[in-house]
Amino acid sequence: MTGARGPRAALRASGRGEGPSASAPRAAPREAFPVTGPVAAGRDEGPSASAPRAALRLPGPRARRLALGLAAALLAGCSAGPTEAAPDGRGTPETSAATGAAATPDPSRAPTGRTPDGILLVADFGSDTVTFVDPGRDGSGNGGAPIASVKVGTAPYGLVVGEDGRAWVATAEGVAVVDTRERTRLALVPYETESGPVTTGEYRGGGMGIALAPDGKHVYVGVNVPGGDGAVEVIDTATREVTGTAPVGMRPFDVDVSPDGREVYATDHDSFDVTAVDAGSLETRRMEVAPYGTEGGLGSWLKPHYAVVRPEDGKLLLPFEGERLAVLDPRTGEVTIEPMTANTHQHGAALAPDGTLLVVGTGPIGSDDEDPSLTVRSPDGEERVVPLDGPHEDVAVSKDGRTAYVTGGFTRDGYWNGITVVDLDDEESEPVRLKAGNRPLGIVIL
């Protein structure tokens, strides 16, 4: 899902590209398989939040183009838009000439017995499965391939894995529980929140962001209710039952947990805010995060998407447009802004063990934007922007912090069925494209 862009709202109606804001020539990535996928248009939107504004405003060309951007958004159909659905109202694999064939697992490559460490697991947003992917030699992507898939439920979005090897997958139907070691589905936990018929596509109802408590006893899933406020549902991991529900904002793209496990944070894309949920009482408070303002309303692209929680101080880091990093202090609701350099629409984010921030640039919305990229931002704010070929959505980083895996699924049109593998140590190396699943979105490393 994209957010609206105040300043950037300018002419972000259609098309995506790829590449960082760096001026260096792009090296074509090595491919583990041929990939196709022209970027088609796709939209999202969201109303303005009513919470008091905490964002620090920075002037810039994006802000000066707000009016033009809104007009372009309206002309392009940037509205609440109908939920995409298959003709039968359920979900079917979304493959076409535009996206390339879905990556079919090769059973002969699947390991016998338990799944080894280091295998990748992706949520197939274009299907009803999760796919296990061998990342290749030394995790480099070279020689890698999908090895097995497990049915979990319609249009899986986010996923998280506990120390016990169980994966919790947010689908349109409920939260699937998968034994990743045996590669089987154990259960499907239905939502208590009514989110409409089970459908597919960017605006579908059901689970989106999902997180696990530090002690592994609870899972928190953000449930999207098309056209209204969402909810965070609490699942007891022992009983696999929903034990509580808390109201949050519109379209909870991402869910995170504080380092001490006392608070849960829902990043509410369409209401320009983050909702903090007390893990004990389920009391909530909203904190606006809108460094470009909320004037664009439903037609705006400048909204929060994904967040990470910084372990040392508990602050949330939310990237915007490759231009601004919003740093939210959940104790006070105050937001400070740090500059970024990729100058492209951004979605997924992850933290490496050493505190390096990785941010996925999905590609341009307007003519002045740069192409898709992966921003590698050190704790001191220094950035390296790695060009990517085509739209991408989310990112995971290896335990040693040396490799990033970026999914090509993308919440909007223009996705491709694979993962880009980026060597974070070798700045001269070219990214490797690895075949993986059907519109892979969420990703974890087992």
C-alpha cells in the first residue's frame, strides 16, 4: 500500500521504476532466474487523523507541490477503492504476463526431515500459501530456489516466527499456525473482528501486520476493516485463541512490540498515526505521525507504512519517501525528523543486529522520484542506497547482519515473484534475484 505524499503527491499517479537516488550508474543485478514484470498503476489512500499533531514539518519541494499532487491523485483514482477480489470472491493465484509465473517449489530439493536453519519463509500474497526458499550458497541467492509450500489461507500478508519454530501468518481468513520444521499447517485462528468477505488484493480485509511478544506467549495481529478503523487482536500462543481486542486506526500495515513487551504498536496507514496498545489492559492512545501533514486525506500518498523499534531507547523509526525518517518517542508522542537520501516511495523496514536500518524503496510515484532501492543506514545516519530492479515490499536481514533479503511482492500492482539478495558487506557486489513464491510479501529467516 502506498501512502500519499504531501509534497510528493505530485504526479504519483502511475508507473513505478527502480533505483536509488544515487547518481552512480546502475549495474544490472545477477539473476538466478529470468524475471518479468512491468510496473502497473495502483493506489491507496487514507483519511486524516484527528490526533494532535506531533510531527515536525520540514519545508521542501514535495510540500510545495501538494495541490498538484492531490489533483493528480484524484485523477488517478486515489480513493478508498473497491477491494480487489477474484470472481468467486475468494482468492486465487494472481499470475499473469505482467507478473511472471509463480515460483513453483521443487520437491526434489526439499530437505528430508526438519527444515534447516537459514531457510527463508515468505508469505504468498498472490496465493494461499507460504513458501520455503533455499537462499543458495552461503545465503547468497546463487543456486537458490523455492523448495516447498504450505497452504495457510487466502492472501497471506505478514508473518512472524517464534523460538519454537512455529510461524504465525496473517491471512484474510485468520492467523495460520505453521510448524516450520515439519512444514505443515497446525491451525487457523479466526478473527473476532468482522472485516467483511474474504477477498484478495491491496484493500482486502483481515490480518496485515503481525508481531510476537518477547516471551513468545502472545501474538498481536493488526486486522484491517475496509472503510473503517481496524483492530489489534491478541492470540494466546498456547491455546491458539483470541484473548482480547483493541481498537486501532485505519489499515494497520505493521505491528511491533516494545523491547519490554509492555506495549504493542500498530502503524495505521490510512489514519496517519501509530496506536500504542497497553499489552496488559489493552488501553490505547493514538500518536499522529505525519511529517508531510494530513492535508491530502484520502488522496495522500504521504502516510506511515512500516516501523521498527530501536532496542536501546524504544523509539519507533518510520521512513517516509526516502526523504524523512520520523523518530517517534512513544512515551511522549513527540516526533523528530532526520533527513534521508533515497528520494523514493518507501515501505518495508528492518534493523540489523548492529543497529543498521534497512528500508525498501518501492519506486517512484512522481516524475521527480528515484527508482526502487534498498537504503542501508548506519546508526550515525550515514546512508548507502543500493539500486533494485523493479518494485519491492519488505526486507529481512541475516542473523550475522551481512545479507538482506528483499521481497518483490509489493502490495500494489507491478510486483514480481522473487527475492533480491543484497550483500551488505561488499558494496561492489551486484544484487542477486532469486525465484520465490507468488507475490511474496512478508519474509522471515528460519
